[in-house]
Amino acid sequence: MSRSVRTSPEGSGPNLSEAYDTALLDLDGVVYAGGNAIAHAVDSLAAARDGGMRLAYVTNNALRTPDAVAAHLTELGIPTGGEDVITSAQAVARLIAEQLPSGARVLVIGGEGLRVALRERGLEPVESAEDDPAAVVQGFGGPELPWGRFAEACYAIARGVPWYASNTDLTIPGARGIAPGNGAAVEVVRIATGAEPQVAGKPLPPMHRETILRTGARRPLVVGDRLDTDIEGAFNGEVDSLLVLTGVTDGAQLLAAPPQHRPTYVDADLRGLLTGQPEVTGDAEGGFRCGGWTATAGGERLELDGEGAALDGLRALCAAAWTAGGERGCGLDSGKALARLGL
């Protein structure tokens, strides 16, 4: 079934922050990049919170503890408590605790966030394959993670213990650009061992379950920058999503997205929480219209006519591309149309 970027839900008021009770916000590429707040994030989140929306921060980055993340957000001007942060370390720790007895030793390849989450679930973190671990868990360990840690994981996995990963994001955005994420490190161990980990983080169900259990959200809106984690996670959890264009996803990737990677809404940044989404009308035969733009899918490329706000043009293009692409994703050339929008 094709899908189009939606307008704001009927009867819920003009703003997304009024239509949903909880924003489940990704961090890297959405709220901050390289530790610094992204433009408009602080003010937009404050306005959404003041309007009654609960803010919860949901990150696949397992390096830091929830308290450390909350302290960082507070320093940026976003008052946050540890209970408002949900990490993939917490999700994978719950997954392990459901399969191993209390007190089981777990070899940690990663940072303090994993160790704290394991202890919270009654598990004992250890550092060596010689410590007789019952499992291996791997999470993002930061740029200083020693290469020898991967060897420890391989030694233990070769002995037959189960292997878990907090997440498999191949990249992580930073102040200087895109850097390797935990998924790249997981691939090192996968190649060396031939094993497959059980993964907890977005877009998989353990992370969504952890988020709902900890927030109690009834009408959640997932807000993210990644199609293959944030948006697919919302799709798998059958909840709505807002894609912001402040992270790793560009216009061409969005237009080519298969159904599970198509967000409900798209906006430039977190100011999108404070506005309604404009209506997209039309059909494949006559074209899809948003604002002053009309988008159509031709034989080889997407066509865009009109003028107006660039985001309206992108929303119209999404409707045309996703209708043409169906279940496969759109393979039409979008370069000329996106160039008209400066995207």
C-alpha cells in the first residue's frame, strides 16, 4: 500500500505537540550533534513541554548512562531527569535478563551505560572471556574502545555463549561529520566469528517495548533522523513518526524509501513539533499538490512544478514517489526536482 506524508490529525489542534501526549525523541542528529544542540532544538522542546507534551529521549547509543545523558541535556538548556532517557543499553539488559538467571556474568564490550543497565537487571558485568561469562553484550564504546575488546568478544563467542548487541547503527553523526557506529563494530565480530547477535535497539521490538514500559505513553510520536532505525522502529511499533532533516537522511533517501521507512510527517527540524503539517492533495494521474508545488512521477524521473516553501515541495514529491514506488520504493531520478528545492 502506498503512503503519503500526512497532514496533522483531524480534531487534534494545529500542532503535533497537541496531537500526541509523548514525543519519543532520538538524540544524535535530532537534539544534538557532536554534543552541541542543533539549531532550534532547545526552544522548540521547551515550547512543546510547556504546552503539555511529555518529552522522552530514546537513543540507540549505549555508551552513556541515562543520568549522564540527562545531565548533558540539562547543560544544553533542556531540563531532563534520568527517568526521561531510554537507552538501547536498558533494552538489551532487559532482553538478557529474560534469558539468563539473576547474577549471571556478562562480558561487556562497550561503555558504562551497558554496565549500569546490566546491574539494574541483576546481572554482573565482567571484562574478560576468562571470567566465565554466560553471555557477551556489545554496545557503542566511543572512539577510544581498544581493538582488543573485539578479541575478547570473539574468544567468548567461540566457546558457544550467546551474543547480544545494543544496536546495529552503522554510523553516528558528530560535529565533524559521520563516524562509524556500533553496527560497524558489530560487523567486526560477526566477520570474525560467523555468529549472529540478538539485537535490542531500534528498529526492533525490544527497544519499543522498553520505551513504552518506561514512559507509559498512550499517543506517542517518534521523532528521529534515521529511516532505518527511528522511522522503521515507529513502523514496527505501529505508531506515528516525524522525520527531521537535521541528521543523516537526505531528500533522495527519503523519496526512495520503502514503506517501512516512510515517516508520517517530515519537517526541517524540531520546530515541526510546534506546527501543523500542510495538506497534500491529488493523485497519481493529476499530480500531488502541497503549498504551491505539484509533483508527478514520469517514466524515468520525478517532476516538480510551481514555487513555494521547499518543505512543501518535498512533501508533494514524497506522495508522488511513494505512490509510484509502491512496496518496492521509488527508483525514479529525483535529482533535478530536489535541486529546485535546494535539497
